[in-house]
Amino acid sequence: MALTGLDIFKLLPKTNCGECGVPTCMAFAMKLAAKNAELAACPYASDEAKAKIGAASKPPMRLVKIGPADCEVAVGNETVMFRHEKTFVHPTAFAVSFSDGQSAEELAHLTADVREYCLERVGEELRLELALVENTTGEVAPFVAAVKAVASGTGRGVILQSSNPAALEAALQALEGQRPLIHAATPENVDALAALALKYKAPLAARANSLDALAALTARLAELGVQDIVLDLSAGNVAATLQMNTVARKAALKNSFEPMGYPVLNFVTGQRLPDLVADAATLICKYANILVVDSLAYQALLPMMMLRQNIYTDPQKPIQVEPKVYPIGEADENSPVLVTTNFSLTYFIVSGEVENSGVPAHLVIVECEGMSVLTAWAAGKFSGEKIAAFIKSSGLEQQVKTRRLIIPGYVAQISGELEESLSGWEIVVGPQEASDLASFMKMQVAAVA
Ligand code: SF4
């Protein structure tokens, strides 16, 4: 049963020591009630508090880990229906499907593509996380051979999909210790697959014809001792899948209905590319924790990767880069110096345009809590005084002879204040748009020469 903030407060030490990161026990109790904190943050909680609050603050959706330690994928543990309420936590894992009917050459070629796929965007490397192997032959030996080839070829955690328990057990033996996800327990095979999951300490997907039957199935799995469960909610079409995902998420998060308190797996396979992308986009938004695809086409993966990155970015924390001085190209002591904020998008756009100009430069990135230029200026984080203090503490003045600092055109108004705070420097107002930087940099070089 859910405890209120007051119920929780009664169980806390009430010393208001602040070691949990908030000033009072009451404030901490309110955070616990909202599932925005963990009891472990209070070092003085009694055993009684741990027993009572621990059970009440259990996450409404279990965190399930798949794959070996060096490429483990964690899914679940989500606490909100809508990203703007707080944030989504563990990004949808993309699983590429293979079959034991594919030739060894084909598997070698495609698994290398999965291993090597990497999209770099705003400082993050976006990759494919999982590989699914389907036992289309229904036989043991080809399945085990394909599973081994896919696991070693992709270097990723594996989902084992078979209706043959003997094939699953042989594959689990081949991947001993690698925590593959077993797919899938059904009302018909539940006891046999639960036994495999427990024996090999592997997570287990569950599938049934309706949500009611699935709830009964996961309740049975829990009774048998299986804790790491994934719900396969794939229906015949994306509208039905979306509806089931939403109902399951709401049941887990809003109604604390434990049989639905697990991450969700969806398939978007066997479709034309545009349909695959459209369905994948829908299910990334709501609420696939694992999405199985059967295409490695870049025109499909690119939008999926970008959407996932955007959806799973914490809306309260802009993506930031480390504040410091970044050399661009072969920057030396005579190279121009530019300054901007540590909002990732700003950094990557500005550094890209400067790089494209072919003019080596030093780019000073000031700590602005990840805000863009105008927002940071309006919040007082990108003032002349702050920029000057950052430049003085960065050691830049010892690295360069240049004493010309290019500031973003949108904050031309800080040039006077900056010149006063940074004695000996000439402040040059750059363009407002980053797209004009390349020509501006060339003109700067020509002017200095
Ligand atoms: S650490 Fe524990 S005792 Fe101290 S203020 Fe937080 S909840 Fe209260």
C-alpha cells in the first residue's frame, strides 16, 4: 500500500540533519512519497523504516538487465507516464533480429554491421544494443550455431526466441553467464521456461493473448521465483500495440499493479521501411523499452536514433559539454579566440562551423548550466564578468598571445562590460548566426594579417 508523506515522516529519525541532501526529514519524506528519492540516502533510517518504506517505495516498474557485464543493457525502472513530468530513464534498447535460417556468411556480414554501427550526435555515440536470434528451423544445432555467431559477431546481449525448450536450453548453455533474454514464456510453457530462467539466471519475456492472461502469467512467474520479466506486448498492428503499452504502463505506474510492473518489448518487423520507421517512432514515444527491428537501413536507424535520444534526454537538464578551452584544428598561440556557452548543441554547431572555415581557433566554453547563449545571458550566467573570470581561471592567457575575443552577435551588449573586466583584450562582436561564422573567421584572419 502507498504511504503518504506523513506516514513516511513518522518513520524517519526527525533530527533534520540534512545528510540526505534536503534540509529536513519532512522534506525528505515528501520526496520519498513522490518516489523522487531513495531511503538509502538517509544513513540513520531504522530497520523498521527500511522494511516499511522500502516496500512502499519499490519502483513501480522493475529494472531488468540483459547481456554480459561489458555490454549490459538496463531497461525499465520508469516512473512517469509523460516525459515532462520528470524524465524517462532508460532509453529504448534497439534489438536487430536474426534467424538461424540465415547462412554463416550472411550472419557474419550483418553482425559486423550491428557491431560497427555508430551515430555520433551532440557528443554522444548512439548504437544498437541487442540482437535477437529466432529459431526458425525449430532445431537445436542450427539455433546454437546462430546464437554463438550473433553473440560473438555483434558483441551485444542476445534475445533467444524459440518455442523449443531444448533449443533454448542448449543456447543458454552456450551463452552461460551472458544473461540472454529468453523469449517467451506463455501460459502453455510457463513452468518449463521459468525453470530455465532460474537455472541460468536469465531474464524471461512473457507473452499471452490478452493483457488479463499476461497479468495471470507474470503473477505465476513471480510465484515461481522469476523476478526479471519483460512483457512482450506486440499486437498485430501499431495502434493495438500502442494501446496495450499505454494500459500496461498506466496499470504499473498509476495503479501499482505489480503483474504489469515490468519493461515492455515490441516488434516492428516484417514491414516496408516507411511503416517500420513510423511504427518505431510511435512506440519509442509510448512506451517500448525494447524494440525489435529487422532492418539495418541507415534511413531507418537515423530517425529512430535521433528520436530516442531526444525523448530520453532529461527535460530539466540540457545536454552539456565540459566547460574548458577547446582547440579547433591546429590552434596555436596566434589563433583567434571565440567564446560561447556549454549547451551541447551550441558547442557542436559553433565548433563545426569554425572547423569548416579551415581557420584554427581556440573555443572557450563557459559554464552556463547547459543554457543557450540568449537564455544564459538573460539568466545572468553569460555576463561579461563571468566570462572574464572564466578566461582568467582557464590559463588561456598563458597559452595564447592573441588578445582578441570573439563573442556571439546576440550578446553584443556585453562587449563593454567584458572589455572592462578583461583588461588588455579587444572584444570583437561575431555574427548572430553560426552559419555566418566560416566567412567571418576568414575575414578576421585577413584583417589581422
Ligand atoms: S538524513 Fe535522515 S535524519 Fe537526516 S534529515 Fe535526512 S531523513 Fe532526516
